[in-house]
Amino acid sequence: MIAIAEDLGDIVHGMLLSPQTYHHKSVHGVSQLTSYEDIVKTFSDVTGKKARYVEWPLDKFETHGVHIMEEMKGLFEFLAFIGGRYFGTDVDAETPKKLKAEAAEAKAKAQADGVPREKESEMMTWEEWVRNHLM
């Protein structure tokens, strides 16, 4: 998972602070690794709304001839085939955290007081995102 508005720009900023380090490298845009079950549980705990996760078998995934749905099904099939290793490796959630912290430090140096703002150097969690955007 990643909070696009809150974290993605900072990850890119961190990469641009050290372009030679990240040249021709894949950086996983992820702030937190979590299961679908935990996503639903957190959503329910925070919002008080009932929710459940139901795995839908790909052979039952109807696209109704809609091109974007066919693409989505193909992506799900591909991810199942490669065991979720989209980049050929396990997901690295530590590098994006490091990049976000480096970006926050650089921004702080550019500010008058040089002090990073509270939580600015931390990736947003799913729970924080739900609280900020759905409550």
C-alpha cells in the first residue's frame, strides 16, 4: 500500500537527492505490507462499518468484454503466476521509508528553522489513511 498524495512525491524527492544511487534501479512504491484481511479489519475498526474480504477466483472474474476489466484480470492472473513478486523480488518497504526520511531532512534544511515537521519523515499507514480520508 502507499498513500499517493502523502508519500509518493517524497519517495521521488529522496531518489532525486541521490540520482546515481537509484539510476536504473526499481524502488517499490509501498509504505506498508499488509494482508487483505488486515486491510478490512483496520477499515472496520476505524470506521465502525462492517466489511469483509471475499477472495474471488479468477475463473469467476467476469469482464463482460470491457477492455479495462480484461486488462485488470490479466494483471491479477500475472501477479498470481509470479507469486506477487512484481519486480521479481520480494517487496522492499524499507527503501521507500529511507527515501521519505531523506526528503524530509532535505526539506527541513530548506526551511527557516531546519526542523522536520512532525510525522513528515514517516510513511503513512493504512490506519492513518483511513482516519484522514474516510472519517
